[in-house]
Amino acid sequence: MLVTKKAPDFTATAVLADGQIVEDFNLMERLGEKGRYCVFLPT
């Protein structure tokens, strides 16, 4: 688990917590000052 490592920048289709589908989600644009977490699920 890479909890303390900085995540690589990427752009992809994503489903947000509120169920919204974002076609061009970019991780670095959404990180903010407090940081975030991501869950990757196989398709």
C-alpha cells in the first residue's frame, strides 16, 4: 500500500462520490490542500 507516496498525475473517466460521471477527471486538479484518496476498481 502506497499511502504515504504521492500519486501519479492522470486523466480518466471517473465516478465521483455523488454518482456524477466525469469524462475528463484529472487527479492533480482535484487534490487540493488537504489531499484526497482514490479507489481503483477493475472493469
